[in-house]
Amino acid sequence: MDIVSSTSQMQSNPFVMLTLIVAPAILTNASALMVMSTSNRFARAIDRSRELSRQIGEAAGIGDTTLSDRLTGELLLTEKRAVLLLRGIRAFYFSLGAFAFAAFISLVGGGLVSINVTTANRILALTAVISVFLAVAGLVTGSFLLFYETRITVGILQDRIRRIKQRRDDQIGTDGNPA
């Protein structure tokens, strides 16, 4: 396909140009939203680690090793969550930059089409496509990291619920009367 037929196809099909403009904008916006939401989750994990550190100090002060050990285990899981979230943020920032780069390269390439610079257009088109593939890979990677982090968080909550139920069952005897 030569440049003239590419240009006439763009002129005859307005959706081609609309797609070139809207798709990177939507994907850039999606990346930015993922950065923001993951940053909020990261901040909450940091806050939780501070609270757990404080509680571990209190438990050590009163000599409750069982509580201290449990809180230390939860702190280690919270650290793992924070690391996953940080890696997710990096992946989403990478995607954001790659989508912006692809949009910029596409604009430059679109301008060069009008002056018939064929070699540069091919290189820019390939660069834009590679950039978009890398950006999508960053979004997918970040999403998988968030999925894994969510599984850890749910595991922590399930463990807390199990301990609460166990305490309740221990307080209520097997016959249904308080012990």
C-alpha cells in the first residue's frame, strides 16, 4: 500500500483518523486512572504497615508474643503488598508514557504523510506500534500485580474473620451457653 492510497483511505474513512486520535487518549486515560487508584492502595498499605508496627511495639511492651508474632506475619504480608503495588504503579506509569509516546509518534507520522516521507513514515509507524504493544503489556502486567495483591489482602481479611469466629466459638461453649 503506497502513501497516496493510505491518504485517500484516511480521507474516505473518517473512523481511521478518529481511531488514531481517540484510542491512545482512552488508553492513556486508563493508565492514568490505574496509577491513581494503585497509588491510593499503596498509601493505604503504607498506613497499615505503620499501624502494625505501632501495634507490634505495644504487644512487645506487654509481653504478648502470640499477638506480636501474628502482627509481624501480617506486617510481612503488608510489605509484600506494598512491593507489588509499587511494581504495579511502575508498570502503569510505563504504560502512560508509552501511550503518550505512541500518540506523539503517530502525530509526527501523520504530518510526514502529507509531505510524502515514506521511509520515515514506516519507521515511525513501526515505532508507534511497538510502543503501543509495550504500553498494553504494561497495563496487563500492572493488572496482574493488582490481582495478586488483592488475593493477599483477601487472605489477610479471611484470616482475621477466622480468628474472630474462633474467639467467638471459644467464648460460647459447645452447648450454646457462654463458657
